[in-house]
Amino acid sequence: MQPPTCVGIRVRSPLDAITIIHAVHLGILPLVHRRLDTDERRAIQSGSVYVWEERGPNAEATGLGIERWTDSISWGPSRVRDEFLFYHERKPAQPEPDNSTDSSDTNFQPRYYYRKPLVKQTYSVFVRTHTGRRKWHLIAYFTQDTVDQLRSIEDHPQLRGLNVPDGLYVCARSAKGRPRHSSSGSIGNYPIPTDPILTYPALYPPRVPLRAINPTERLAPLAYLKRVPPPRRHAVDQMALMSFSGLLTSDESIRKIDIDSEDYYPWRKYESDSDFRVPFRR
């Protein structure tokens, strides 16, 4: 029977995951070389950790690696937390039968057992091996009721004090393939994600909220705007416009208009258009 890489361990941070992977790389802990069989899948429990190598393009020649991880457990959608992916086990419609009893017995009746739903935690890195660059995966299982009872890597005699060289492992989910360094440090216990909303990096700048419109700020009525005189023009500009409209003739001398007098707005002297007379004509 193929054993897990380690048992009774919780993975609290990417540094914990890299430390376990480094122990596998050094041969301290075993690498899972093939897919789990039926008995090995049944042996999955809280604290089980598996490290396996993904089958590469030259797998037919080397025969190394696993194409896809299978554990015969129904999982919900993935939820991202930093560089980990978390999957929550779907609740089965009925308890799973235990067929370990000899089925040749005529009085055989399948026994059913219940267990707490598992959470699957995955982490992937690229690692340099003697056969080239490979992609390794770490899969850890735990339950919400027992995660605090599991040991940390400081409690494992083969993982305690194990130093990971900088730049040896590159997280497969890191932006632009930045290497993970051993100086990252533990970031504490990861809370179990229960919010289905995923957290992604912000791709767009935050929207600037529009200024709220004050209900007391209203536009002036159109009738009022029609009665408001236009802004004052310079006297020279005013005379030029009047010359274009025929109010001044070329043989008339141009007089300086006082912008504060009624000559600047000649139409103000008359009650109606019929009473309008040009003030400059003799």
C-alpha cells in the first residue's frame, strides 16, 4: 500500500508547503509515484499530505509522473487564498457503504459509516530535478473540527529546522513566475475559507464615486435666463460687432463708448423693437 507523504500535519503557509516539498526533494519524505487505488483513497483522512509529480511531455519515455490526481471525493468549486486552492467536500446524498466484510457471506449486509466532510488544500511549484524542470503538487486534507489538533512542521522531527534554499522552488501561481524565498516566514494559521466569493488582484483602478447632487441645487428657469443681459464686452469689440450689423457706417467717426453708460447697451433705451433707434446717427 502506497503511504502518504506525511500524516497528521497541517499546512499553515506557503513556507510550510515548500518545506514539505523540499523534504521530498531530498528524499527525506516519500514522493507519491502513482494514482491512489481504492484502499489508499479510503485511507485519506484529516492530516494526510501527498506530494506528487505531474506527468510532463516526455512521460512516455520516462514513465514518471501522474497525469491527474483522483481521490473519488466529490468537491465543490475552488476557492483561492493567496497561493493555495481550497476545495470543500460536497455532502453525500447517503452514507458511504463499507464493503470490507467478506461478501461471500449469505447474511452479508453492507455497513455504513459517517465522517466529517473534508477540505482539500493544494499548492503547486516548479522544481529543478536531475531529469529537468518538473511540476510538483502538494495536496493536504483536513476537517474544520480537527485542523487545530494537527501537528505543525515544527512538531515533525524530519521537518523541524529544515532550511529551504532561496530560488529553488517557483510557485506555479506566482505572478510572472517569481521564486518563493525561504525568508517569507510563516504567516500564521490560514483560516478556512467559507466565503464563496473569490479574491482576485484588482485589474482596474477603483471607481471614483460621483458627487451627490444636492436637491436644493436647481437650474435657473429659462424665462429668467432670457431676461439676463449678456456679459459685458469691451467697447472696441462692441463697436466692431455693431459695424458688421450696419449700425455704424464707414463715414461716421467712431466714438469711445463708456461701458458704464447706456450707449454700451443701446437697446435698453427703448420699450420695443419699433422704438429702437441707433444712438450714433445724427
